[in-house]
Amino acid sequence: MVPLTYSASPPPSDADLRRLSAQTAGELQSVCRDHGWALHITAGEPANGSAYVQFPPLRVDVAQEIVAGLRRLLNNRCAECTAIKRRRAQAIRDKDMTTAAAAATAMGRHQRAVH
Ligand SMILES: [Zn+2]
């Protein structure tokens, strides 16, 4: 499969854009299904050199589920990162620079190991 990019010249043909739309719609539908959202996402028609996918009209309760799911993702930060940051912030408030430095070191170690 040849990767399709907008910056490549010559510009992608409508057929390329339709293929990209179909592929992306399939991927988006698949990842939504894995998430428990049964959405029938379809390829849109190319316009002005861009490829599009179309969402179906969403029932409000489904849209609210999507909002809640995305919010959970945004808020679902790593627990270890959160704990280390909290420890460092508390140490700084306490002017305990030894503990603050140790927390910064621990964060570096954790980031390299886990993220
Ligand atoms: Zn982390």
C-alpha cells in the first residue's frame, strides 16, 4: 500500500482521495466499535483536494457517550505520574528541595521506563 499524503506532488486524484476516505472510514468505524460505539461511518466525496469521512446522524445519547468517553481518555492520566507530580509539588510547597529533586529524578526514571 502506498501512503497517501497531501503534500506529495502531483496532488492526489479523486480516486486516491476516495480510497483514503474509505480506508479511514473503516478504521474509524473499527476503533469506535472496539470502544463500544456501533457507528456506521462512511466515505465522503472528495472536495477541494481533501478526503472526507461522514458520521451518521447521532442520537443524542450516543453523542453523550462519545463525549464522556473522550473526557475519560483526557482525564485518564498515568497514576504514577500523578503521584510523583503531587509528591514534587508538595515538596516544593514545603521548601524540601531534596525531596523535590528526588521526585524529579523519579519522574525521569518513570518516564523512560513506562512512557
Ligand atoms: Zn506515568
